[in-house]
Amino acid sequence: MEEHRRVREQVGVFDVSHMGEVEVRGKDALAFVQSITVNDASKLTPGRVQYSAMCYENGGIVDDLLVYHMGDHFMLVINAANIEKDIAWMRSHRKGDVTLIDRSDATSLLAVQGPRSLAVLQKLTTADIGAMPYYHWTRGTLAGVEMTISRTGYTGELGFELYFPSDRTTGEKVWNSIFEKGKDAGIGPIGLGARDTLRLEMGFCLYGHDIDQTTHPLEAGLGWITKLDKGPFIGREPILRAKQEGLRRKLVGFTFQDKAFPRQGYPIQAGGEQVGMVTSVRFHRHWSGGSGWAMFHFHSPHRVRDCMW
């Protein structure tokens, strides 16, 4: 809870260098990205970032990701546990003049998040990062290191993600500089456990919990990034069909106010039948209880509030 509060009230630093970074190059790079992602990458211009997802032919989600327009190429930022699977899947669908380059091991990534993140990082760069809109990026020197500075994050707070070369000397220099400038701001290192509670508090999905190969974007509440009118992409037809026929299940939020602690995979029951399954859960810091995500089946006549795990 201390790390959670630090990000909400001050500033924290996540080392998320385990994430994957894949460059997409070639004259057909945009067409390729359009074909494998559900959002409309043609709307991107250099310096902009887009949240998206990749889907299998049946509409199930391969992974959720960020798509960066880097000017002469695209960068896809994918989940760490999915790097090998994602890249193999991308390569199996590659067409035309497209080159995929895995930069994951060569790239370090720090997420500096919290209301004081801007004040801390601005001390380390001459780039006007305060003027950078959400989901935009710029190249600049920070802590004496040339890097990509991105106005993104998965906490719901003001924050930045820093991409720079992955070697020990550079990493230590950037890390130590940030913490030196952040001493008066209450800065501290933050673990992935706190990242999970922060994203859950905001209602953000986590692959392998709330979304996976059995979930299509509309069921997960990701219709806002699924551009069915942009043209063909892998998984479009079954997703469009599901929209036309009506959803049979959907990810919904729930709260609980007792000491029972439902965990991922717990069945949700009503009237003696299973009507859903818990996908994520967390305790709240302000009251005795918690909240979470559950996949709820709409074909059941029972209301969500009548259910129990």
C-alpha cells in the first residue's frame, strides 16, 4: 500500500525493462501494422503513440500493446511474458517489404509515474516535456543520455516512460540521476505488485488475467480501440459478428465489503449455476473490502448483484 500511495501522491519509478520492443521497418510497415492490430494505425503521425491489441483469426487476443510512430518505422511495445509468442505470430503473418527487429534485450525501460514525475524529470532534460500531450513521445537527452521520452504509463497518473540503451553503466546513470533529483519529491522504487493494484484501480486490463486468447476485445471493454470500419485486420470478422449478434459475456467490475478474498479463477455463482469467473482482484486502502474484474455470462438470467463466489 505504501508503494501504491507513493505513485498516487508523489512519484515512483518502475523498472519495466522486461517489456518487449519490436521495430517494424520497410515500405509495407504501415500496412502490416494495420493488418495485425485492431486500432487504426493510419491515424498515427511521427511522435504519437496508440494503445491497441493483436487478435487471432477467431478474435481472441494475442496481446495488448503500444504502437509508436517513430518516423521512418514503427515500434511495438509488447508484454514481457508474450515476447517469443508475439514475435513468432507476427512473423507468421508478415507480407511484403516488412522487417521485424527484436530490440527487447537492447532496450531498458523505466516508468516514472506520479503527480511529481514531471517536476523531477524536467530537472534532468532541456526538452519541454511538460508541453507533451498524453500518448505522445519525443527524442531528447535526459540525465545525459539520448533516449525516447514517452508521455505514457499504466497507472492513471501523470507519468513518463523512458526508453534507452540497455547496458549497466547507462542504466545506473539514469536510475541514480532520477533518484537524486527526486529526493525532495518523495521518490521511491515501485514493484509490479503495486502496478497491479494501480491499474486495477483505474480499470485497466492485464494480459493473462482479464484478457487472453479466449477473450475478444469487445468482451474486454476494448471496443474503443477496435476500429471495425478501418478495413481488414486479423480477427475482424468474428469480432464484427459478435457485435452484430450481441455479446454473450463481458468483463465487469465488482466490489466486496467483507474479509472474503476472491482470487483469479474463482467461479462466480448464482442460483446454483456458474455465471462468471474472477479475473483480477485487489484490496482497497480506504475501506475494508476490495474490488476486481470478472468475466460475466450474459445468457444467465441472474443479476451481477445476486452472484457470489
